[in-house]
Amino acid sequence: MQRSTPVDPTKMGTGRAIAVLTSGGDAQGMNAAVRATVRVGIYTGAKVYFVHEGYQGLVDGGDNIRQATWESVSMMLQLGGTVIGSARCQDFRSKEGRAKAACNLVKLGITNLCVIGGDGSLTGANEFRNEWSELLQILLKAGRINISEEAKRSSHLNIVGMVGSIDNDFCGTDMTIGTDSALHRIMEVVDAITTTAQSHQRAFILEVMGRHCGYLALVTALACGADWVFIPEMPPDEGWEDHLCRRLTYQRSIGNRLNVIIVAEGALDRHGKPITCDILKNLVTKKLSFDTRATILGHVQRGGTPSAFDRILGSRMGVEAVMALLEATPDTPACVVSLSGNMAVRLPLMECVQVTKEVTKAMAEGRFEEAVKLRGKSFENNWNTYKLLAHVTAPDVKSNINIAILNVGAPCAGMNAAVRSAVRIGILQGHNMLAVHDGFDGLAHGTIEPMAWGYVGGWTGKGGSNLGTKRSLPASMIEEISLNIAKFNIHALVIIGGFEAFVGGLELVTAREKFEELCIPLVVIPATVSNNVPGSDFSIGADTALNTITTTCDRIKQSAAGTKRRVFIIETMGGYCGYLATMAGLAAGADAAYIYEDPFGIHDLETNVEHLLEKMKTTVKRGLILRNEKCNANYTTDFLFNLYSEEGKGVFDCRKNVLGHMQQGGTPTPFDRNFGTKMGAKAVLWLTDKLKDSGTPKCRIFANTPDSACVLGMKKRAMIFQPLFDLKEDTDFEHRIPKTEWWLKLRPILKILAKYKISLDTSETATMEFA
């Protein structure tokens, strides 16, 4: 939908009115979507209305439909659930109820409706839109609306949907609002249960939500290394009871002190009979006499603060939804705003609903493989990784291949999950897996030891780096490294780390000319809080750091809200990469985020100070400024603190906070555990294929082509391997960042949501795609 003539986005909504409602089950992150819809709507010049209590409020009208202001959505970001309320509504199912709702909208001149809910809520909105003309006729005949003015003004209704559901059961979007936060709640419980279960050698059975979708159960199983997962999309084979008992017994025999079984609430067997916690508990207790406990998590999963991911997702979807409404014509089909990789895209609503129904139909008809495929690429990848790691035993025949794994650079959460899955996939392929302690130093000094299956047990949920990691680069010790590669007969390398891992990999490849021992396949897995490794949109560890910063900012904002007239200046990590500062700014609702990639000068600082002085005149008497640690050598955190303190004298006072190394610590988030697990598995499978092409261990492995040394990165929606040499062009080595960074296009959203009248480039907004 490229427009021929540019439109001023701040005037797109003039004379228009938008209503926003949340419907169906609540989900964390809905408030972020409501906040963004209100603020971007106001930014475009439109009037925006809250509809309280979902469709029930739309039918009842009156005080349930109220105009929103900029300040009315302040402090909403960190709240779970939905502030404007949600309700199941029988009245809206009848034509009379929908006519009442139409009447309420017409009277206020609202012709744009933004619905945040599940597939049922969105289908209801589409039905409402399709019969809009008919409803107007009913109202005209009954004399409830004015024929000339009101009917003309409201001749058609535009609707746009955003999917808010913890189940992630909507086809067409990689993630629905609330799913990531629900996974956070589940993993907090799993981590807590794991410690008590290990103390007593217990088996734990956990039931998670998800209705007829197994996404939450599947990702939980991957993220905690569960022994078994039951999901509706793929019922277990006949005789699963014996298989499960064999698996649990085997796990105990190799020294595991606990067993974890995850059950989705809609799990069934091949005959359509439910598989419940109680059935499993009775089975394990009777057959194996294991001390077994069952826990049903229930509504805990819906509660709590939204994760950083859900806040950013909700905010991005809110922006896109307003643009979709204001660009819609009577002929535009109703659309839903979805996430595809790192892009916000618009998809035809009813096509997505149709595919979602197809999944249920496939499951009912026993076409389970198809059901998994219909759930989407992300679901399928998760299922395939789970199958690789569970229900399998190591082969009797060894491959005689030795693969070494090392961590390089600063530690980050999720590194251990990547090591664990790499080791276990390697063992299942018949390889010998070697641990290299302390990065390239360990490779040079020979601190290398074999890793068995149990060596990496319980590593998924541990932060930091269990192997030990250092920032040293290999160039100064190439000779010692090549001697140890020969001595330990290493056939391939997995290097997990940040920018040093990337540079170190390049140095090893460059040295291949002199040292034949270095002609072995190697793969770099990006793992750093800075998210600055070329060749990948995301790095392992960045999500955990982002959540740590966001949680800290929430607490600081709460403190500022109590004191009033206070501005906090917070310094984040990231080196020269502004990813953490920008994304934390979006997730925490910052007034500004200073980063190296978006240069700023004295005039920008002046504008920011004036903006805060204006803000203090409103009811929101607090400010939050984020500064990336290396954004500017002269405009330091102390300088900004002094500047804001001086200029704000008598209006606001300042505090500063340097977050420091807390950003590198903590237990990994579900995303980092899952991402690390998939990356580790994919890396070893790729190396296995490369080794087949490069000779056999008996005759020397020889790999010196550029594509034998790659970065495994996440690009858009796919995990791809890119040769290290090809990525040199796109790398700023001096500042240790890629030259192109996808998240920079989110910065205008940060500024608009902080009430800056900047120009939003709407020419590149996502176009209508087909699922």
C-alpha cells in the first residue's frame, strides 16, 4: 500500500474518531496496546475513546464509552490484565445488541474500532462491520439516529484487530500479546518447583493453560528440559504409558534427581480421551512408585507484570493498528496486526481466523502432522527441537568426531542453555563433546575435558557461563591453539559469545593459511546482552538483560511517581550498540533514549529539557531518561545529570542510576532459554553435515572454504548460517556494531509515545499480506 503523495501523519486523523476495546480473556501487554492506540491516535489528530468492559460496554454505552487523554494512559505499561476491563458478552451476539452498539458509536461519530482480543472477539468485530449498513437501516427506521448528519458521517465502519491471548493460538502471527509474559510466570514456578523436587528426588507433573493449543506447554518443556510434554496437536503414540515409564526410569538411572512432565490443559490421547495431571500421577505412582506431585498452574499464568517483549509488541501493534484504521477504505478487508519475525504486518482477519479453525479441524480428524504445520513455522521448529532432545537414546556406534564448545566474551543468561542442547544433540549424533574452559585461553592452554550427557544436566535455567568465559582473542596464541586442536583431535568448534566470538572466529579463519589444523568447520552462536553481533537480529542474553532493565525502570518510575517532579537518568550497557537503551525505553515508557547510532547535539538536549519542563505542568510529574553507556564521549551520564539538574531548577529535581553488571546476571528468560536451545541444536546438526562433506575423522578433516565458518543468526523469521567473511562488509569494527540494525526504525515510535511531534514515516508501514 505505497501512497503516491506523502501525507502529514499528524493530520491523518483530523476529524476522525477511534474507539479501543479489550475483549475475551485478559492478557498481559493489552495495556501497552491500549496506551499506544490512544497516544498515536491523538498524535494523528483523531479523538480516541475507551470502551470499558469490552463488547458489553459497547452495547450499554453511556459512561462505558469515554474520551481518552494523553495522561489517562500514563503508568499503564507495567500493569497486567486490562485497565479498561473485559467481559464476555451475550448481548452482542444478538442483532438487537449489535444495533445498540452501532447506535452508541454513531452518536459519538466513531467510525473506527480497534479490538484487542482472541479469535472469537475478532470474528465478532468482523461480523459487526459486515452488517454495519443493515444496522444503520434498523436505527434509521426506528428513528434512533438522524438521517442527514449522523447516518452520512457514519456510512461505514473500519475495524482492525490485535490478538491478545496468552495461548498463542492465532494463526498468522508468531506471537500473540500476553504469551511471553505467561511463559515468564510458568518458568518462575518451574524454577521454584525444580529446587524442591531435586531435594526429595520427586517427579513433578505441571498442567499449563492454552485451551486447545500446546504452545505454552511445548515452549515450557523446551525451556526447562522436561522429560515429556503432552500437547493437543500431537497426541502420544499407542503404548505411551510404558514408554513414559521407561523414559523416567532411564533418567533416574543416569543420575537425574527429578523428573518433569508438562501437560497442556487440552491434551488428549489418540482416542480423544483427556490426559490429565491425575491420570499421569496415578500412572507414575503405581507403576514406578516414584514420589509424585501434580500442580495445576491456573490463572497465575494470566497475572503479573507484562514482560518487556509483550510491552514492545503491544506498543508496536497499537501504532500499526491506528495507521491501518486511518488508511482503510470501505473496500479494504478487515485486518489483524501480526508479528512476522521482527516486522509488524497486516493480514486479512478472516483468512487468519479460517486457518486457525483449520488447525482445530485437522486435530479433530486425526491429521496431527498437518495440525503442527498449520500452527506455523515457530511452533513446528519448537516441536522438531523437542523431538530431537527427548525420547531418544545415544547410539551404540560412535562417529569418532570430536566437537569442542567454548564461551567467549562477557557472560550472559542463556549461554548454558545453548551449551546443553549442543552437547546433547552431539551425543545423540554419536560425537564426543569437549568442554573448553575460559574461552580462547582454555583452547590455548589445553583446559579441555569431555562432556557426558549428565555433565550439562539442569543447565537450561542457570544464568552466566558454567564453562567460564574470557574476552581474550585468539590472534596472539594461534600457534598454541592449533597445537591443542591437533593434540585433542578436535574436528569442529562451536563458539558461543558476543562480538569477541565473531572477531575470534574471523581470526581463526584468517590463520587457516598458515595452520592447517585450523581448517575445521566452526560456527559462532551470538550470545551477548549488547545484541551487537553481525548476522543476527537477536543475540542470546539480550532479552534477559532487557527485562532486568525494564523491571528496574518500573521501580524507579514508581519511586518518582510518589515523590513527584523528579527525573531519573539511567545508564544502560551495550557498548556502542543502542539496542538495550532503545528497547528498554519503549518497554518502560521513557521520555528519551540517547544512543550512539542516533547522533544528538546541544539542540536536541535543549528540546528534551524543554519537553520535560512542559510535562511537569501536566498530571504526570515524573521523567525517565535512558542513556547508552557509550552514546557520546562528552555528553556523559554525569554531564546529562548536571544539565537536567541545572535547567530543571525549581521545576524538577534529578537522580541518576548506573545499572551496571546486574544486566548480565539473573536466570535466563523463557525466550533466551528457548532461543539458546534451538541455536545449540541447529549449530551441531549443521557441523555434522559439514563434517560429512569435509572428509572422515580417520583421514584428516579439511575445511577451508568461506562457508565452513559461519555465524548462526536469526534473520526475520529464519535461523540462517552466514559465512563470517561475508559479514565483514556489514561490520563497524571500531565501534563493534553491525552497520545495519533493524530496531532503529522503532525509535520514532518511542518519541511519538513520549509526545514528541516528530514525523513518522508511514510510507514503509506494513502492507496487507496473505497468510
